[in-house]
Amino acid sequence: MKKFLLAVVLFTSLGAFSQSSFKVVESQRKRIGGIDFCHIEVFDKKRCDLFFKDMNSEDGNYVSFSFLYADFDGAYNVIINGFETAVTDEIIKVKSNEELVGLKYLKENGQKLVQFIKYKSEDHSSGIAVSKLYSMDEIKTLFNK
């Protein structure tokens, strides 16, 4: 009986000490903007992830691409400037953190819209993921501008 009590005390004390050295570190992932089927999350003020629903996917999966938090305003400016400068149906390809992303600008009912394209491979052999079409106002809302 003494051995049993000693074992219980030993395991209890070990459990108490081991729990005190284990700490949960919470990341600072924060959703900063969202529109229909698309949102941006910032991770520890180092990286931004832009998530969008893949309209080519039957499952409705979300895909993402990332860019540095320091490039947040630059990414916004590239997208917004495309509304003025991009030729309709032109795809502007951007390398973002070693990911290839396309911005396709279309004109629909007299309004210019943008669509995000995420290439699943460098050589485009395995397909693409595409977002729905977004207006300039929706992009401003997405980036909280």
C-alpha cells in the first residue's frame, strides 16, 4: 500500500511540474477584412494571407496566397491600379512569396472587375483556382481602405 501511495504522489507531482513548464503560445492571427467568399488574415504582423473560394472547385474549397505584411499597401495598390491600367481580359501575373498569382480584369455591364487566379503549379499543368469577380469598392472593403 505504501508503494501505491508513493507512486500516486510521485505521478501527481510530476504531472503538476510538467504542466507548469508547458505554455500555449497564441499566434496573432487576425482577420482584417472580408467580402463575399474572400478575406485577408494577418499573421503576427509579418505575413498576410488572402483567402478566396475557388469557383472552379466543386467542393467550394478556399485557397490562399500570402504576401509580407510590409507589402500590404503595395499589394493593394497593384490591384487598385489595375482597374485603371489593365487591358480587359489581360491577366497580370504577380510573384507573391514564391507563389504565382494572376489578376484578371474584366468589364461587365460597364463596370471593371477583378478576379484572383491562383496557379496550382509553376507550369500551369495542374490547373488554376479562381475567385468570383470583385469591384473596386469591394477590394477597398477587403483591404479596409
